[in-house]
Amino acid sequence: MTQTLIFLVQSVTGAVITIVGLLLVAAIIGYFSAWFYAKSIYTPVIKGLETDKAQLQKEVAGLKDDISKLNSRVEKLSSQMADLEKDIAAKDKEIKKLTKPEK
């Protein structure tokens, strides 16, 4: 058993296997450490953006309500304006009748 380990350590194939194994372990360690680092950095940022998004959605809903209220007010004012224009036209006709000289 010890002789096979000695042959593996002394051979080129054993050195290549050892190097490849160590590189794989280093890559796995690097991947997981980068993943945990990114998770710790970006998790608070993502949570902050989600709260901002929820707040903006509430504001958009409030603005949509304001738009519907303003649209109904515009419709009411437009109908009042149409009524006033009819009144003005009627008054103009009445004024023309009164200002005509009678024959």
C-alpha cells in the first residue's frame, strides 16, 4: 500500500491527478465563496428595491384614482359648460329680439 502511494507521488500521472484534484477543490471553494459574498452584498439591495417597487405601485394606484376623479370632474364641468353655452345662445336670441326695432 505504501509502495503504491510512493509510485503515485513519484510518477507524472500521479502529479497530474494531484494538480487537477487540487484545482477542482480550489475552483469549488472559489465558486461558493463568491456566491456567498454576492448573496450577502445583493440581498439587502434586492430587498430595498422590492420595498421601493411596492411603494411606487401604491403611488401609481393612488394616481390612477386621482385620474378617474379628475376625469369625472372634467365631464361634469364639460356638461356645465354645454349648459351655459345653451343659455348664452338663448340670451343672445332674446337680446336680438329686444334690440330689433318694431315695425
